[in-house]
Amino acid sequence: MKKIKELAINFINKRNSFLEDTTIISSARKDYSSDEMKLYKRYVADKDLRRLIGFGITLRKINDLDKRDLFRGRVLGKFKTEGLHLVQFIENGLLSELIAFSSKENLEYEVNEVLNNIEKYVLFVQTTDDFNLIEEKIKIKIHSNNPYVFIISAMGPAINVLKNCEDKLKNLLKNYKLKKISDDECENFFFRLIP
């Protein structure tokens, strides 16, 4: 049994070796067994998605901004933009909000649908964005996908960009009900299609 555990730990370490920082690798391993992760495993069976979810939980706990940026860069290099966006989705606590926000009868489907198609359901606001660009991106996503839930997320300095657009966004997405989730590091708007 002990040998099996060692082999599993070595396998996890090799899969996460692209992170390079041993403290982050150790934290990622612990986070993969956390109570929060156990909750998400009830709804997400895909191992690659679970791995990215674990990285998001780990990223949320990294206080050093340089290490956080390095971690994001490594995730971007290995998993491209979609992988990074999924990790940031988890980092911002949006998966637990999505679970609370989703209909109970379709919960597992809705969670996996959003995670597997993060670019379809989530818009990540950049500091260089203005309302016209945000509006254009939203119109493309809404008209081509007609999502039941649409999430707009901003971190750091981009929070002000999103806050400045709030009234216009409510008007643009008037067929959706808004729930705001905010803290010092991120601002998130959850829009759910009104039946």
C-alpha cells in the first residue's frame, strides 16, 4: 500500500513538474485532496478538468504576486488560454458560485458544460478593454451561443473597467438576471437567462 502511494505521488509530481516550484507542487497535491476539491469531484469526472480545478484552488492560495504570475504563465504555456481561464475561474471562486447559481435538476450538466466551454460562458475583462469592446464580445458570445448563464469577470485594475460598464451591461443583458460577486481582488457579474 505504501509503495502504491509513493508511485501515485511520483506520478502527480511528474505531471506537475512543469510548475517547477516544489512548494507549489506540494500545495497542488494537498489541494487536490481538499474538502473543496471533494465537492467539485462530485460534479466533475474528467481528470484533466479536475487537475485544472486543483490548480485554480492552489493559485488562489499563492500570496506572492511574482509566484502567482509565474504560476499563471506556466499554466498558460501548458494549457493555453482556455486552461488559464478555467484556472482563473476557479481562483476567483466562480465554480462554487456556479454550483449555487445552477438549477439543481441539471447541476452536473451545467457545471461540466461551462467548464468544458469556458470561452462560451465567461468573458474575462482586461485593463485595456472599454465598453465598446466588451459590448462587441458579449454580443458575439450571446448571439452565437444563447447561453443560459453568462459570467463577466475582472481582476485587479480591470475591476474599474467592469464597474464603469455595469449600468450599460445591465441594459445590454436585460433578458438576464444579475448577481454580483465582489471582493478586493475580483469583480464578477453572473447573468442568468430569465425564463
